[in-house]
Amino acid sequence: MPLSRYLKTFTDPSRPGSVILYSTKKGSIVRVPEKFLAAAQNDTLSESDKTTLRRLELWVDDPAAERAAMAALIDHTNGNSGTFMATVVLTLACNLACPYCFEDHFRGDHAMSDETARLLIAHVKREQIDSGRDVELRFYGGEPLMAVPRLKQIAGALQDAAQIAGTKFSCSLVTNATLLTRPVVEELLPFGLTSAQITLDGPADTHNRQRPFVSGQGSFKIIVDNLRAVYDLITIKPGGNFTHDNYREFPAMLDALIEAGMDPAQLGPVQLSPVHPKSGGQYTHSASCAIGSEPWLIEANLYLRGEILRRGFSVDKPHMGVCMIELTNNLVVNYDGTFYKCPALMGWPEFAVGTLADGVNDYRESHNLDIWKNDECLECAYLPLCFGGCRFFRKLKTGAIDGVDCRRAMLDASLETLVRQDLGMN
Ligand code: SF4
Ligand code: SF4
């Protein structure tokens, strides 16, 4: 079986007699005659055709070695990672009052203290920068721009440490964008700010219902004005949280960005996700990697992706996706200095994996690492896109991270359309 097992074959209605081969491992796509596919399956291809397919990782000389390499891939990535990434919760305070947010009762006193910030700086310097790693921090909240002095304290100290060590430091924001003014961005650029993931929950009326200020006033216009003022300075990644009832309104939100004078090609990839269930019975943290598999959601994702591309915005292509729980050099640091492996798990204290004061615990058992290392997953064509799915969803479904969150049904229903969209066929 010299064709890669991590390959999907799709029909091509635009060219009868042709098929599309798609590598889930490399993301490579090739359109070939059906006869070519039959020759590949019978191992009667010419050597030069095999060389082409090998380069695209559609052809493997040793299927057992391919499977073994995939099984070792995450360990290999962890062993060779030159970058440390952390999501840092600066404060749970927020100036918006979104009805789907469960942080309401946390507003006020839950901000990172000076002592915790100092511990964070010392930890990242000692454990990462001094080991020669680059550092990328993603400031998160609440609303991180309600804690700009703390952000500058952390980013400034780590940037200085990285400069002395000859490594790189950069940071980004997950922000509601109401405070993302040009003066604020200009103030943060010297601290390594490169991008901001922002949220617009639909066109003006829908967004203003979903994301009003605490005062009740709508926030849509202020956000769009801010985006227009800063999108030449940093990469703006537009995001939004849709529901079953309002997802068809979201293309109008994209139109509003264009009408406001923004060039879709100058914005980062658009990432629209469903409103997630609350985490841990306490508060919600969304993570765009958590993908549900309900039929309406599959339809909504495909519809919205098509509308985004049609307007000239960009989206992420299907790509190798590993749950960050599996990545050693990837942490979440809560405002109180507690470590987690994923923002969505911050509501469950039992999934804390240590503290800035005590270091990172062994979480292999509590988070059931390597859960995808079984025959079914290792033989599955979707493994590179899935790696066992989302641990947070598994916990929501069964109460524990006690197995994979299988994405086969979702990928069966959507991958072909995603590939066609990326080929400009839909
Ligand atoms: S558990 Fe993993 S896949 Fe799910 S939201 Fe967290 S990081 Fe993403
Ligand atoms: S969890 Fe399901 S879709 Fe994912 S690799 Fe395993 S079998 Fe395939």
C-alpha cells in the first residue's frame, strides 16, 4: 500500500474522469486522472510520478515507517520546539457585559498582582529564555487592555531578557477591541505587539445585543472605528461567536468591515466559532480549536467559510492540528499564577497543572496524553487533522478526559467541501 494512509480521495465534478488527492499530513492537493490513481493503487506508476507524489507526501515507500513517524510526531515536536507560547490572563475585569459570558461574578478584584507578574517574568526567563527559546505571549482576559500597565511590565521585562539572551519575544492580544485605539496600539508596539484577535458577534444590531458595554450601550461602532484606525499597524484577526439562530447574519458583519473602508486582504484570517458551553460550571473561555460536530454546526461552518472567502477575506486552511495539551512548551497562566494546559479548562481546578510558585506538575495522567496512540487513530486518514480531537469536548461529553473526541463524522461531512473551497471550486 504505497499511497500514504493519511490521504483522502475526492471526486471532481468539474472534470469527469479526474480525482483529487489530498494529503491530510502535508495539506498538498493534486488533481489526477482516475487511471493514474488506479496505477498508484496497483503500484504501476512511473518512477518520476512516484517522485512527484513522494514530494507531496502522498506516496510512502515504507507504510510501517510512516505510521511510526506519525506516532512519534508530537514527541519529536516537543523535543525540538524552539518557541515557548503562553496564554496569560491579566485580569477577569471587562467593560462589556456579554449575556453568554459567565465571568460576571468574577468582575472586580481578579487581576494579576505585581507579585504574580514578577513570578511569571522570572519563570519564563529561567525556564525558557535562558534555554534559548523564543517567547510568544498571548494576553487574555477578561479584557487585557484593562490591564495595560501590567501587560507592559511583563512584556517589557521579557523583551529585555530576550534581547540580552539573543532570543525573540513577541506578544498578541485576545481583546474585545473597544479599547484598541491607535494611541494604545502605538504605545504597545515597542513591547512586541504583533496582532490582535478581536470579536464581532454579527452586524451592528446583533453584535450590540450580544456584546453591549456594561452600561448597556452598543459597542459595534467603537470597535469598527478602532479596527479601521489600527489595522495598518498590527494584524487584526477578526473573530466572532455565532449561534444556531444568528449565524446567517454574519456575512453582513463582514460587509460592514468592507463598507467601513477596510481591505479584507490586509486583515488576518477570519475565525468564526459557535458560542461554547460554559467551562467548569464557572466561566467560559472560548478556544477556536474546539470544533463541534452537530449537523447544524457543520453546515454553519461551511456556509460561513464560503461567505468569508467570497468577500476576499482569508481563512485558515485545514492543517495539522494538535491539541495544545499535548505540547510541552505551551501553557496557560491564570491571573493568580495557576497553570493550565488550555483556556477552556480553566474553570476546572482539577485540571490545574501547577503554579508559578511551584512549577509545572506531571499532567500526563490527568490529561490522558497520547490518547490517540491506538490502532484506530494511527490508521485513520484524519489523524494529522485530529490527533484525538478536543480534550475539553470529551470532558463536557463524558465528564472526564477518558477517550478521544472523534472528529471522523465531522470531517467526513466537511473536509471535501473545505478542500473544494480552497481550490476555488465552491
Ligand atoms: S482541549 Fe485542546 S482542542 Fe480543546 S479547546 Fe483546549 S486546546 Fe483546543
Ligand atoms: S479520533 Fe477519530 S477522527 Fe480522530 S484520528 Fe482517531 S479515529 Fe480518526
